[in-house]
Amino acid sequence: MRGVTEDVLIDQMDTDYEDLQKVTRSVAAIQTAANSARITSKLGTDLTVDLTGRNGFPIDDGFDEGLVVLPAGKSAITPVEGSAKGTVVVDYSIDSIGRLTDPVKLTIADGQVKTISGGAQAEKLRELIVHNGECARNIAEAPSIGTNPDVSLTGNQSTDKKKMGTMHIAIGDNVTLGGSVACDIHLDMTLLNATVTFDDVTVLDTGGFQRQTVMDYAGTL
């Protein structure tokens, strides 16, 4: 279980799993129904993706397709290949790099990362992409939503991307989420304080999870 340390197992597992399931599956229903999504932030993120025909994947009990995913608490989705375009400013953490000291800016076009800017950690991300080949530039997840109110932000993706109010994107492999890009890497990146809208439904507003909107709208689907 990548990223699952002893501290995670001891400190990050206690939550109301019945409620977590309801919330996470509601987010997944909204993702599945959406044709598009937009992510924005005050730091400069502005990314749009096509979600036509894609399904949300709720991870709400720690198990997913025979895999153990702990702690639980996110709903993931992969956009249509080639559709992601815009800018993402990652402000909190990146898998295999950890908590960021400076934001990392990604310029994205045609579903791929085109440029990366920032400090030393941005250079580390560039190195990871080069090492894993062109497939590592693929936008594999966006926008995936954290739904667990009881995990902590730690710099570890096993908890960061599950924290309610966060959202994450990923680069690299998207086959496990229903996509067609196979790659040796799948790298998550967590943002705080983002606004995320699926079609006309705002699920996150500046990092605030819009629970009532989510539950009410999902109930109509």
C-alpha cells in the first residue's frame, strides 16, 4: 500500500464510514453525469476537461477492485484523453516529492503537461516525467475530490488527496480509471483552496466542500 505508513494506520483511519460512503458516492454520481469540469484557484489555476462518457470512481471503504486503498475517502475520474487544457498551480503536495515549499505551475494543452515552472521541486517533477517517458505527461485524473473530513494534511498523498476540501490531479497511467494511456507512473498532486465545478454544479468553493449542494444534486440523478 504505497504511502501507507504506520502513523497513517494508527492516526488516520477513524471516521464515520457510513456517511463517508454517502458523500463519496454522491460526488461520483455528479462526476459521472458531467460532460465537463473546470478547476480554478486564486493562485492562477484554470483548467478545463472533457468528461463525456467517463465515470467517477468512489473509494469509500478502503477497497477498490481487489486493491486496498487506505485511508478511504475520494472520488476519482479520468478526463477524455487530449481534452485537458489550461494551467494548474499545485500548492500543497506532489507524490514522490512531498509537501511543497513553493507552488509548482503546470501549463497543459491537448491533455498533456507542456511546461513546468517553480523551484527545486518543479525540477524534480520534470526529472520524474523525463525518466518515465512521454506517457508521464498525460493528465490521468482531473478533477478528483477528497471526501474524508477526518484525515490530516501530512505531505503524504495517502492522506492529502483524501482530505475533504482538497482536490487532486494526476499524471501518467489512467488505465485503472477507464482510460487508454498505460504508463509506469501515476503521480498525484494535491491542491488546496480550489474551486471545482462539474457542468454547472460547484462541488468545491475555494476549498470549501459544498455538502448540501452535492447531496441535493446527486439525489436528482
